[in-house]
Amino acid sequence: MQKVTVNISYAQIAVFDPALPQPFNHWSPAHAAQGFAWRDGSVSFRTLKDVMCGNIVVSDAATFSPSPNSVRSFLVPFRIPASGQVEIASIGGSIIMNLPQGEVALYCEMLPTDMIKFSFVRREQAEFRLLQVDDQLSPSYPLLTTAEPA
């Protein structure tokens, strides 16, 4: 488990392959309503606040155990590139993590303490799911699982 701090702005935090030339995603109204914008190699999540100092916890695990304090949580498929590098960023700052390459189920949990947990779970089939929805989200189904670069 790794813990870092990222300055978050524009109510978004993204996880992406740092080799992508345009790593951030365009947010349509449907993306904002469901809380995430996804495309191959990049996913952006809507945070609980517009501006905050995000306490980011990253784990590379075999299983996922949800936090009982989660306010908003997501599950999306993600591919860690051959370089093993994954960037976690907002407009205000970023960090690069090194993880083993491969397909993972990426869980994102937002907690009321400005904590965001990212769990990269191996050996699990990933699908797009909203696991915990708060009153700021109003998703439509099926979820929108494509996005354009910003």
C-alpha cells in the first residue's frame, strides 16, 4: 500500500497511462451524472469536492474489501501498461506509481475525510459498476463506457 497527496481541482481525479498524449477525458453531462469518464488507458472520477488536498491510498491486491465509510465508489476495468507506470492526477498535480503490468479491476472509493482509495485488483474480471452512489450522482443505465480525450 502506498499513500500520497495530490492537489485536486475541477472535481476530478484521473488514473491513466502516462504515455497517453491527451490523458484527461472530456466530461459529457452523462459522465458527470454517473461520476466517471472512461476510455482505454484512462479513467477520470468525479470527486466529492471541487477543490481539495486528496489523500490518495493505492493498493495492488488479489482481493477487494470495501471500506465501510465509502461515500462513493466505482469499479472499472483498467490495463496497467508494459512500463508498469500509472499516473494519478488532477489539474493541480500528479504522481506516477509503479505497478505490475496487466489487466486489473480498478476500484475507486471516495471517503468523507478527503481520502480516495484506488485498489488495483488482479485475478478478478472487471465490469463497469457503481458500487456506492451518493446524492450528487444521478446515473442513467446502461452506464456510458466511452469517452473522448479532453
